[in-house]
Amino acid sequence: RVRSAATRHAPLPGRCAHFVLRKRRFCRMIPAPGRRFCGEHGHEEEQNDRKRIPCPLDPKHTVYEDQLQKHLKKCNSREKPKPVYFVQDINAGLRDAAEIPEKQVSTLFETGKLYLKVLHLSAGLELHLQEQILSHQALQEALNDPKNGESAFKHLKQQASILGNMEKLHLLGPGRCFVEFGAGRGKLSHWVDIALGNVENVQFLLVERATTRFKVDGKHKGRDSVFERLQVDIQHLCLNKVPVLEKKKLPVVGIGKHLCGAATDLALRCLVESYTICCDRDHEEPAPKRSRAAETEVAPHNSAGNESTTEDHKPVAGIVIALCCHHKCDWTHYVGREFFKSVGLGPVEFHYFQRMSSWATCGMRETTSKASTSEDSEDQTNDTEEHEQTLSRTESGSDTLQGILSVEERKEIGCLCKRLIDHGRVEYLQQQGYKAELQYYTDSAVSLENVLLTAVPSPSLIPEPTI
């Protein structure tokens, strides 16, 4: 792959003559006939007297000044019309998070009260998780394919275990809509579809706020199942307004692989609050008119009756989400506030629990100034996934606690912080009428973020599949 000295200083034949300093190579775009530079770098053409300026919507690319107005109408960075399922901040939660005073922050760290709270809480809660490392036949061929490298193999093992847990919960079946939050390329939905085979009346909704390259959706064209992408932030997603769900009324199964931080809380609220409540309202029938006196007499009975009618059905058939990045959680969006408040904690403690949670994956890194060897760095890179990158010294808190806690102590406290945050999510789901559990779904050698959150409605609330 190493080019000769002669070719390194000249563009490839038929390619742009602009040298990209950041990539240390020539631009590979094809210029117009008779030109040496492509349209992006045309301002370097000696014969070209047209001026190119940065696009006001996105300065990362340029545009001819005399074509600016035309470009603004079709620029990919322009503000697009909001889809029908966009409802501003519908899943955001309450915005009453308190600011954390700097003096209070330093006091918490210096006195060590925070560590005592972590250890005290962990002693009173069952935070030791069971292993549910499963697999699924749908991925066996890919798992045995020697063409897959180590990174691909790790992802396949995780996806296989997620599908195995879904099968154990009887969530792989016809008449369902699978909503993958933080879908990315859509690989998890891809394998769910393969596992389902030729079942009827299945829909996939892939929720991703960013545009994604190399999507696998195209592999499923012409199949009975339907893949649809929803390019929207989970914070603003109202599932009840998605046309296909309005039309088919399918029970929903929420899934996700490594749904980062606050995105998990947004997804949970999207499923069990905004979607469920909207569906319950749709199923409610208007009460017959009655006199004010009669209304007063039966008010208590009616109130109880309404509660039973809204709780006798759950449009969400199940939730299976692999958790990660607890350091990116946010008190504003967090669904487990009631649990934290019940044990005497608030936004200040949550702020530091979320920060210390990063020690579970970064705590094993020594805080001394001694440089690691290249061999150590290589091993660390191989074991670290995209969501497990090293945080800054300030974020991990290592600069504040250097020499106070050992590596193992930091790791233990980080894991406890993760489990406490997750416990709040479990209690939230239980209060919403779900049987929720946490389990290790893969080995830590495969992924340091190896905890799976599952939830299914209580037996009396399980929705019937639509066939």
C-alpha cells in the first residue's frame, strides 16, 4: 500500500490536484473535463475566477458565491420539515435539575461521604447480577465464519446473546413492531429479522438521529418484514404518531445495543410513558353524560374504574436494551429519580455517581505519571469498544483522587455506581407495571459494558400479538 516517492507528490490520474494536509494525500474527487481541481477545490484553479465561500449552514464545505441561494435550498445541512412523529421534548422528563455549587462539589470529594453512601446503598440492595450469556441459531454461521475479525466476532457474540434473551422472553414472534433505539447501521434489527424467518406482519423501526453510512436496511428489500428509518432524536419521538403504528396497532418491542447514557432513559420514557399513555387514551371510550349530583356520588368508583381500564393492557410487549456509558446520564432525563430520592439522594449525588461510574471501565488505568508500554496500550485498545474510550482526567476524577484509592477500589466503586443507576431504572419499570431485570449478557472480555436490561409486562398485562 506504500506509494513510491514519485507518486506521493502527484495526484492520481484523473483526480483532483488538491493536497489534503489532514489526510496527507491528494483529493480523490474527479474534476470536470479540462479542469485540474474538483468543484470543492475549484477556487485553486488559475483559470477559474469564480469565488467559493464557506456554506453558512455548514462551514465544513464550500459553495460558489454566485450559486449560494440555489445551494441553500438543497444543502443537506438545511433545517428540514419536522416529521409527524416529532413532538418537542415529549420524552425529556422534568427540567428542575439543580445547579451544583463548586464548594459543595469539593466538600463531597474531600470528606469521602460520597463513597460511604455508595457502599451503604450497595449493602442494602441486591446488586449482584446473574449471568444470562445465551446465543441464537440465526448467528451461528456468522460466528463460525473465519473471515470475521476479532472486533466483528465480539459484536456477533453480543448480538447472539441479545437474541437469545429475547427468545427466552418469547419476544421473537409474528405480529410485532421492533423499535431499535440508537440503531446506527441497523445490525441488531437485521439479526432479529433473520431469526424471525418468514413470519408475517412484522415491522421494524430504526431510530437514529444522525445520518448513517453502510446501512444494512437495503438487504431486506422485498422481504415480508418492513424496515423504516426514523431520523429523530429519541427525546422528541412520539411513537403513537408514527404512521405505521397508527395504522397497524402492533405491540412494540423496544431493543437497543449499547444505548448510551441518557438515551436509555429517553427510550424507556418513550415506550412506557408517552407511547403507552397515548395508546391508553386512544382506547378510552367517552363516558356517558350524567348530572352533576350523580357525578359527585360515583366519582371515587369511577376513578378506580378508569385506573383499571388503562392498566389492563400494555402496548409494549417487551424491552431488551444493552446498557452503556452511564457517565453520559443526565438527572433531567433520568427515570429513576424516585428511587434516588427515596434513599435520600438528589441531583448532586447523582452527578458524581454518574462521573464515578466511568471508573468501572477506566478505573483499571493507573493514575501515576508513568507511561504505559506499547504492549499495554495495544491490549487496552483491543479490549476497548467505541463507548469505552478513555475519559479526560477531569471527567474520570483521577486528578482529584490520585493516591487515595487503588485501581481495584475505583473499579469496584464505578461498578456499584452503574448498578445503582440501573436499579433506579428497574424500579421505574416495576412501578409502570413491568417485570424488569438486569443480567450479564456477555463476558467482560467481549465487552466491558456487558449488562442487559430486560422488561416484560406483568402476566395479566401482556398484549396479544397481531397476526
